[in-house]
Amino acid sequence: MEKTRISLILIILFYSGIIISISTAHVPVNPDQSEGLATATRIDDPTKSWVIYGESTLDQLTQYFYFDILAFDTLFLSFTKAIRDENMNYNPKLILFGVEFNSSEVLDSHIEIPEGYGWIIISDEVQEKIYEPFGPSYYDPLGLYNYTTPSDARYYLAITAESEGFYSIAIGLNERYSLIEWITVPLSMVNVYLWEGQSILFLLLPWVITIGIGYFLIKKYQLTDANTDYKEKLFILIIALSNFCSSLNFFSQILISMYKSGQNEGLIISIVIGILPALTGLMMVRSLVLSNNSMTRLNQKLTIYSIINLLIWAGFVIFPLISLMYVVWRVIFYPSVARL
């Protein structure tokens, strides 16, 4: 049994490394109010993978962004809109301003043009909806642009539309995360789901199911105050349940993304990513909740599981961080306790 458990941990670590290395997830960004060039939203590092989830409103149908980039860097832009009913007749344009561009297309008179700049309108003939397996998410592509910059320069972007709607701009190809971004990306996905048009009730459904599973397990294994160690095992069960909730949430997003996009390319990748949190949660229940461990052994196991959970963004990152802090607290304040 122990050898099997070790093998499963190694397999999970292996697939975690693969997923992290090939992941195309972007860091979500919420744009500031930018009604003109003077108040344009700054994009700090355009080579880093960001995605801006924005909304065109009646009082702000044109929005502006800018960024500085070095010579011979790759400028990557992907322009999409949300797949939702109110976006059916929403047809925004993405305009890129640069000093080297020769402008042949006429812009609406209300659009501000930086002095000395030309422009291009980014569009794409491909209209097939896209299923993105790592989010998972779904969107309607509007344009794609890949360009090697000839010199150090500042570029501007303008999003303009004639009606209200929801758009997104992915910029940059380099997947780099700060510690804060790594922690907050899973939580910031809630804003992305709302941008996609999902309801709060749908987003809460995995939590409701998880609470039901937790109640069943507490009753089944009698994790009550009748047991002297019930508090610790109950705490670990909550951490494990957060993994189950992660998997339920991920699979709910797989289903809605496939339904909305009508696509399933990359489905196997999504299934593997979705299963991993539940698998580690099950292993935690079996080896930590349903078994007795020495203090040292429990600390070791809980540390390993917490690190794995952080790597695969299980437990919404917050719960494995809490479990790591719990291990530190136990080591500092209860170093001599032999068993649970």
C-alpha cells in the first residue's frame, strides 16, 4: 500500500510538471477606466502573458491601452469576445497604433490618434469558436497578430465598438508568475467566469456538493468530539475537500466550455488537470484522516500533499497554504507530541 501511494505521488508530480511546462493560462487583468489617450491603461510588460477582460459600455465605447517594448521582442495579440447572448451583435474593433505603420484604413472621427503614429486594425477571417483546455474557458476569436518589433517603441491599443459587450485581449507569450499572481490566479478566475456570463449560483454549485460530501464523510467516519483527535482530522478533511471542490469546479467549467464553444479539442488535457486535485484529496483522506500517524510522519505527509496541491493549483491555492502554515505551527508549538 505504501509503495502504491508513493508511486501515485510520483505520477502526480510528473504530470504536474508537464502541465506547468505547457500551460497556456494567462494572468487575468481588469482594465482601468481609459476614455482617451491621456488616461490610457498601461500594460507593464507586453512580452509577459496577460489577458485583459474588458467591457464596452454606453459611456465608454472606446477604451485605450499603451505599452513600451524593446527592439526585436515579439508582440503577440489575441482579440476575442465572450460567448454570451448579449454579445451576439457585438462587433468590436482592435486598433494597434505604431510609428512604423502605414495607415490605409479610415478610422471613426471620435477615435484619438497619437501624434505621428499610423495604425492597423487587427482582424481575422477565422470565426470558429475556441475551447481552451487549461482554464478551461471558451471564447469567440476576432483577431490574431504576431509581430517582431523593429526598435524600442511605445505602442497604443484602442478598443472601439458601437454597442455594449464583453471583449478580451491576450498579450504576450512568456508564462511568468510572481508569487502573488500564482496565489491569486485561481481566485481571480471567478471574475473571468462572471465575464463569460456565468451565474453566481452555477459557480457555487461545486461548493454546495462539496459540503454535502463533507457532511456524509463526517457522519460515516464519526469525526465528532467523541474522538480525541477529531479536530485535527476534521481540519485535514476540510483541506482534502477543497481539492474535491477544485475538481468539481474544473469539470463544471469543462462542461459549460464544451457546450458554449461546440468544441472539444484538448479535452484529454482538461480531464487530466481536473482529476489531479481529487486524486490527491482522496490520498489525503486515506492516509491522513482514516489512518493514525506519528507527529513526524503526519507533518511529512501533509507537507508533501500541500506542495503538490500548490503545484497543481488545487484547493484554490489558499487551502494548501493554510495546511503548510498548520504544519509549521505544529512543529513550533508541539514538537514533542508522538501521535495524533
